Amino acid sequence: MRTYVGSTPAHSIIRDFLGVSSTDSIDFIRWKLEVDSGKYKLQCQYGISKPNTSGFLDEKRVVFEGAFTLSNHFYDLDHNDKYLSILELNTNVLHFLDDHRRMLSGNGGYSYALNNVQPTETDEFNAHSELSPASTPLIFEGRTPCQELSAYLGLNKNEACIKMKWYLHFYTDSVSHQPSYFLMAGMGYRKNNMAKGKWEIITTPSGHSLFRLYFDRWSRPLDLQKGGENILFFVENHGHLMTGNADFSYTLNRIQQEDKK
């Protein structure tokens, strides 16, 4: 049996599967999904977040069991003749999909990934990540766990740090269209206060695309693996996707419009 946890937004596809009203006010959903031999158990908590905590002001719950099929790394969960599709990026990270089997894009607070509570080493990545032309800046945001990533980048955050906020603008050269520089801050920062670094695109031996970021305050470059057009996944130095926890995933989500601040 494998157990996956995570916190996600409340997309209409997910609300429908869980039987949650489209009019319910929800900041996020916390998941516990157990899968084993074609059967699953699902526990979800949802509601309005309680400020300065990881809990809810008005917690509601959904608990049920059902069957699933797994084919070509796609889980299809069945409940009351409704289906929810999930992509197995590898045994450590799952990602919710829309009706066209594209990865759902989250927001600055939460992504649509679930994380194995007992991750194993694997360099699998079962998603298409070919680059396509796009106008710049490419803008991604999200929140990740703090301690593991802080140690990896040599940031030495104190033990009280539980999350890191990310807000990244990727720019290309106007003539060559090659990667030029990126701007970085926590979410909602004014552009003139954002830190600046360099980036490049790396193609892995398996044909996947990485954004490799260089910043002078980091002890090493940071790799972000492209998943579809709208998702970036944090990758550690052995080429493995980083595995998050019940509160935050190592995932960034693309936004379409630049913050005008």
C-alpha cells in the first residue's frame, strides 16, 4: 500500500468528484489517499484556512473508499459513477488532471500534487515536457517546504521556517530568444525589489527539459523540471523530483499575467 498526502486548491473537477458544493467557500483541501491492489481510501479536510496555522476555521470532511484502474501511469478513481484522473509522475509524486488529462495548474499557495509519505529514490518522470515558443516573461509562483530546500541551497534557514514562497519571472533575449535572466522574490513583491539571476535550458538524456537557475546567494544551481506548459517541479542533484509533505509540494504554477506592482 502507498499513502499520498498534500494540499490543493478546490478545482470544480475535484469538487464534483468529492461531492462538495460549488458554492462552498474553500481555501484549500488537505488529502490523504491510500492506494493498494485496485482499491483506494480517501480522506479529505477542507474549508477556510485559519490564519497563521495549517488548519481550518470551519473544517469539513469527506471520507470514502472506491476502486481505481492504473494504466500507462494514469490513475482513474471511481466513486458513484464519477471519475478523477491522476498522473503518476513517479512513485513519489502524483498530480491531478483535468478532463483532457492535462495537469491542473494551482496558485501561489497550493499546487495539485500529492506526495508519498515514504518516498524512494527514483529518476522516473512520466510527463511530456517539450518546450514550445512563448512570450516572456514566463511567470511562476508557489510555496514549498523550507528545511530540505534551504539545506540544499545553503540558505541556513532556522528551524521555525516551514515554507518558502516563490515568485519567478523568466526572461529571454529579444534577439536570440535564448534564456537571459530571471527575477525572484516572495509572492507579490515589487519588481524593483526582486533579486536577479541567470538561467539556462538543459535537456536531460531522457529528453526532458530543465530550467537551471544560478543565483549568487545559493551554494549550487537549482533545477526545475518542466511538466507540460504550466508546471515546474523542483529537482535535487541526482535528478530526482523532490517529494513534499501534507502542506506543501515542490511545485510551481504558471500565471498568465504579470504582477503590475
